[in-house]
Amino acid sequence: MHLALIILGGGLLLTADSAPTDHQVRQTIERSLPFIEAEGQRWIDEKKCVTCHQVPFMVWSLHAAAERGIVHDRQKLADCSSWATDWKNLATKEDLDKGEEHTLSRHHDPVTQLLLGRSVPDRASTDGWPALFARQLTAGQQDDGSWKAGGQLPSQKRPERETQEVTTMWAVVALQVDAQVDDSLHARLAKAQSWLGDQTMGQSTEWWAARLLMARGAGKTDQADSVRAELLKRQRDDGGWGWLSADDSDAFGTGLALYAVSRDGLASDHPAIARGQQFLVSTQQADGCWLVKGTKKNKAGQIEPTSIYWGTCWAVIGLAETLPR
């Protein structure tokens, strides 16, 4: 049988008909970390803000790698985590005068991402910044049960309702860990589920990934099984997923899908995971990033720096989730 050889940016060889080894996946993650750290620090230095596409994903991806023993700069990880969870770095000039609770309750997306991407010790914490962030994320829920997508997210190349659903579902996923001990939070999550309904069919892989994790976290086994089956069905012939299901495969969509199905308990030797790993390992650039087209309507057809960074972080998060801890 003829096996096509793919030459990777880091000098690895991978046959088109073979799954990457854990060692190859770990090398791929390791190759990305200097890029993620440098570009994330550049954002901190130049923009001086926590956003829904940059600093939280730097923190999340570096923590995901560190949980598997892959750390490029431990001090950098500690410093960027501390910076990102200082509420003042999420605040606009108007927010600063109104205080931390006001600020955190209106910046739903980065608060959610920081909660989802926090370190293992912070996940075990019952106080400190995680408790404050979770409390204020809850407070930011709208009267109809949803969380409103912020910043530039509503201008993405998918229906605005879908973007708001994605923001809502990620918020629910981030808060579900506390639902069993807080009756009022349980009621809020039920209200969010009611607002979401069951009629939407998302256009983005992100929608299906968040829906899967939310349904499983809510104990809706049949729904979660159905959503996972649909997400797997949307995997493309090259092993990847597009951020939009109709688009070509990219690191953004593939990382999201791998994270969701792995987090959901899909066996690490499942063919879908092997194929997704292979797509990411074989398409990584020499500098550790992945090329990703823009997610906004006006940049949908071009490779765009924000999406490169966002997609690279998701690739690392997804690949890390496929590895044993």
C-alpha cells in the first residue's frame, strides 16, 4: 500500500494513513507555546486589555499544555494568569469608576473563558478570583435567560442569534460545576436552557461543541449523545472541522471539536480523534501556529492574525485534551 509522507514544520514525518503518536502530539503542542506566549505578551503590552480572543486563550492553552507536563516558561504562565484575572485589565475607562463587580458582570466572554481555562488548583478553589468571577458571570445573565455576546463577536460570519447562543452555552458550561450546590444557580441554568430551546441547528462547529458539553453537564444523556453524533458526522474527509461546518477544515474548528468530544469521554483511540490529531499535526506551520481565515463577515475570505492566534490556541487546547493527564 502506498503511504504518502507529510513533512512537518518541526521535521517530523507522518504517513497519511497513520495516527500521530502521543509523542508527536506533544511535540506539536510544545512547538506552539513560544508563539502563543510571544503573541499573547505582545497583546498585553500593546493593547493592555483582556479580550475574548487573545489573553484568555493564551492562559487556557498554556494551562492545558501544563496539565500534560508541557511547559515552555513557567514564570510566563504564572504572570499572564495573574494579569488576566485582575479585573482592572478587563475594564474600560468607564468600568474602572464602577468597580470590579460591574466590570465582571458585563464582560461575559472573557470571564467565561478564564473560568474554563483555569489551572487545576484554581478549579479546586472555593474562593478567590474563581468564586468572584463565577458570581459575577451569573449576575450578568439577562432577564430572558441568555448571556449577551460582547465586543466584536456579534459581527462574526454566522447568525447573530447563534453567536449569542454560543456565548450563553459556554457560560452555562462554565457554571455547571456549581449547579449541584446552589439552587438559585440551578434555576438560572434552567432558564438559560429554556431560552436556548431545541430548534436551532448551529452553522458553526463551536455551537455543536458547546451544545455537547452543556447537554452532558445537564445530565441530558440522549441529547448529548445525539449532539456528539452530529458533531462527529461533520468531520471532513481530511480529518478536520471548519469553524463553520460548511468551510474547509481549520485549526479553530478542529481544536474545538477535539476538545468537546474528548472532554465528553470519547475514547482517545477513536478514529475521529486520531484523524483530527493528524490534521493538526500535519498542518502546523514552522513557527508553531496554524493559518486560519477570519471569523468576521468582512474578513471571512482571508487569513487573519486574530484568527491565527485564536485557532492556534484552540488547536493546543484540543490536542492537549486528547492526551492522558
